Amino acid sequence: MREFKMYICIIFICIANSLAANVRVDPLVDTKLGLIRGLRADDGDYSMFLGIPYATVRHDNPFADALPHEPFGDVFEAYNDSAVCPQAERLADGIVGTLDCLRLNIFVPNSANSHNRVPVLFYIHGGAFSGGSSQRAEFGPKYLVRHDIILITINYRLGPYGFMCLDNPEVTGNQGLKDQFLALKWVQENIAQFGGDSRKISIFGESAGAMSVDFHIHSSREKIFRSAILDSGNSLVATFSEPDKNAPLKLAQYLGLETDDMDDAISFLANSDTNSVILASVALNFDFKPCVEQEFDNVDRFVTQNWINATLPKIRNTPILIGFNSQEELMQNTYHDNVIRDKLAITFDVDDEAFDGMEEIVRHFYIGDEPITEQVRWDILNFHSDFKFNHPTIRTVRKYVENGASEVYQFLFSYVGERNLAFQSDIIKEEAAHGDELAYLFDMSAIPNPTAEDQLVIDRMTTLWTNFVKYSDPTPELTDLITTKWTPITEGSSQNYLEISSELSAKTRPYSSRMTFWYLFYKINHRLQRVYPGNNIVV
């Protein structure tokens, strides 16, 4: 009888242990700020830590530099990534967001632990420095973390709260970039507790996020990342406008305060509803972007010099993955007669007499003697894409190599599938538009499940990107999936690139004749180039 009871106990213990093994136990991590509890994912073998606060916006001046977050008093339950920074909604007329938005998400594969620390991919979202967020619905991790890397996505301040640049020591500019740096510091100091390797952080951004990556490369602050990925963006992209140093006075006036005192205006805006401030910014058509900050005593700047001809000591021995899509400006619908001049005026002093005739040269190169109408749509789209994204990327590659980057892996994404963002808008589908590559790296809730062809592109792209994160080489070995070697650009090499379409193709010199045209155009007009309109001419 005693043996029978013991037998029953053993069976009971085995059943209990079996049941316990199948219980989804939420992970608990002890960081320098305290305990953080996450969630087990329901779509893969990974854990999620959502909405972790890494910094705090100052209540007395939300336009000033943020402060590192204080330690948690209790266990922080990282279950919610709904916080977004104040912004106008992209697909609606509303204003959303809160200043309690400086949060990050960490997605950790089950393979990561203290005995197997895995590399880290730190992603910065795009959105023209005025919109976007790190929400899992937009940047789902399951395609990337299955390759045994940790993915981190972050929020940073946008619009007037993130990029108001003033001649004021409290609001020097680039607060959003400084937020990103605080997030990087947080990751460097805490990621080991999640099973991450703080020595192997790759910083990755798309569009404005890629421009941000370039500014981190330019910054004189501590270099926290080992390698960098720039999708469709860099600091040479033709998008920057001169900051309006009277922005607070204009915003305050719009909201009902008449004052000529800058401190009064900033104080008024600091105490105003964030929705009202964003609404005023949109109504007044402000375009807040990174800027060169004015120097003040005891103020730590982020962008300290003209980025067009700045030297890049941090790029030395840094692996880079960089590229653009086959028709970046596919969404453009601009055919008025001054479209070429208006674009050129972003980057060149078009009113200088030395620029006479240059607009006509560009016009004849792209459309000959044809009028600018929808009949020459594709030629004008090529102009837009070349001027804003393609040639700035080629120039950035050259700049990186000249400043000592170890290897630069350049890509051209041209695949057109059912996950392309342009496809969702029922736009012409012959080319890959700006942002189309993202749905082949991230799981996006608004995008249909992948077809077999799309899944193959997902598998290839995520393998290439995560190989780069792990090995600083996207093709360390060839496989049945990755059959083409991606040759980097180095000092004295050809301008190699990998075209990513239904197949992978190793090529040289993307859009060769068009890029040569712009190389010569910039060389001839170098003296007329400027950082942004109204700023000193670059010489």
C-alpha cells in the first residue's frame, strides 16, 4: 500500500511538472532601473518588453533636453506600447500623442540569455521628423528575431517638441536626436540583462530614421554602436530647411498670446495643451528638422557643424549597409513648370548669376524639350528620386569610404510584391516606392499575409540584415537561400551594390548615367551649394 501511494505521488509530481512546463510564465528582468516584467509572444519564440520609459520630458520646458528616467519603485509591467509622441495623424485629421512618450520596446528571442548574449538591432522609425512611432503593429519583430538577434524600437520627440532650433541655451535644437542617444545609452547599460551583447549594437533607421543614423555618425558624442544601416535616407537628402528662430513667437500668437519676449512665448507653449501646439505647427506649415546648433557655455550640443563637408572620425572602421528603392518618389504628383527650379533651390543658390542656365541643363537631361506634364511622369519621377534620395546616397557612400569606413554594403531594392506599401494604396505598381522595403523586414498588421514569393523576399532580406548585425557582413557564406555574394565598396573599389528583387543580383554603378550627371552638376556648382536655404553657402 505504501509503495502504491508513493507511485501515485510520483505520477502526480510528473503531471504537475508537465503542466508547469506548459504554463506561459512572463519573463522578469532585473535592470539598473529595477525589475521589468514582459510578455511571452504569441506569434514566435520570443519575449516582448513593451513601452519601457528610458527618459523623462521636463514638465517646465518640454522643448528642452530630456532627463534619464529615474529607477522604478515597483516592478514595471512592460505590457503596453500605445504611447506615441505628439503629432498629427497621418491618415486622419486628428492630433494624437503625449509627452510621456520616451519609451522603447525590446523583443528578445528565447535563445538569448546570460550564457548566449546575442547582437542587438536598434531601430529608429521614419516620418519626416514629425510623425511615426515604435508600435508593434507597425514594426512587428517576428521576421527579424527568429534570426537570434534582439530588436529594439524607440519613440523620440517630434515636430516642435523634438526639433525646434533656437538661439536659446534651453532650446538649442535636435532634442529628438538627443532622445535617441539617451535610448542608446539605456540599451548599452541594460541590454546584457536581457541576453544582449552591448558590444554588438547595430543602429538602423529608415527615411528620417536613416537621416538620424547619419547624424549619430556625425555627432561627437560617444559611439555606442558597432555598425549602421541606412534605408532611404542620410543627412545629404534634399529636405532640410532653415530653422525659423521666431517659431515660438508665431506659435504663441496663433494660440492667443501676443509677445515679443522669447522666454514668455516658450513658457506659454510649455504650459499649453500639446494638441494645440501641434495643431498650430501644422496650421502655420512649420517644418521642424535637425539643425546646426548654436554654441552656448555648458550646453552639450548634438549637431555642431555643417554636415555637408564635415569630417567623420566615428565612421573609421565602421561597417555600413546603405541603399535606396528603385522609385523613391513614386508618390510624387507634381507637374507644374517650376518643379525643377523649386527642387534645386533646396540645395543651391539658384538666384546667383553663376547658376544661370543650370535649371535648363537639368530639364534637358531628363525631358528634353517636352513640357512638364503627366506625359513625362516617369522622367520627372526619376528627377525627384535622383535629386532627393539616390544621388545623396551615392555621395554619402563616397563620403563614408573617404573617411575610413571599413566596408560599405550598398543595395537597390526593386522588388514589387503584395506587401509593398504603394501596392496598398493602389498606386502604379511597376516600381518600389519609398518605404516599400519595410514590410519585408517587419511584420505589419495592416499588410496582408505574405505570398510565397513575398515570403522568399522576407527570408532573404531578414537573413541579409541580421547577418550584417551579427557578422558585419550580410553574406558571410552562400546558402540555398542566399546564392549571391554581396561585395562591399572599399577605398579604390568599384561602386558595387546588390539589387534585391525576385532574385539577388550583384551589380556595379546604380543608374550610372544619371548619377554621373549629378556628380558633375554638384562639382560644377559646388560653390553654390548650401546646408539649407538662407544658410551660408558651402565653399
